[in-house]
Amino acid sequence: MAKKSLIQREHKRKKLEEKYRLIRQSLKKKSKDSSLSQREIREIQRKLQSLPRNSAPTRLHRRCLVTGRPRANYRDFGLSGHILRQMVHACRVQQNKVCKDNNLVSIFT
């Protein structure tokens, strides 16, 4: 089980990312405009850098919904590998297969 403080920190990062998402996207879009001068581009980059670090989407981690574990997560289920395996063995998840693009792929071989 992950520490509660780490889970809360991740929740705080997610809120900040949602809050600043539109501002960050608009500034990035403006900075890629080729008609702007170098001075204007630098000013936009300064504005981007003045945003909080934790508002960047790259600082987010996927965590297991049950344990909060930050590694070995399956995106489709939102669970870590060992929790997913326990649920499969307890028949809480349909079989041990995932359907992706009409192909059945085995999770555990």
C-alpha cells in the first residue's frame, strides 16, 4: 500500500494539471507560430516557465486504484499487475484476456 501522503500529492498534481491545461496548451500553440519574432517567442516561453511545475502533465503518474502503487499498472484496468492477477483468480475480471483492436491478447503467459 502506498503512503497516503504520496497519493494526496498525486491528487494535487492532477488538480493543478487540469487547472492550467488550457493556459499551457494556448501558450504552446502560440510559441509554435512561425510569424512571431524571437522576442515574442521568448516572452511566451517565460510565461510557460512561470506556471507551476506540478501543473505539467509529464509529472503525473498512473497509480493502482486499489493500492496506489505507481509502477506496473495496466491502463485498461487502472490496476497494478499483482492486484489484477488476484482479481482474475477470484473471477472478478472476465478471464485473463484483454480485447484490443479485435485481437485477444493474453495478459499472463
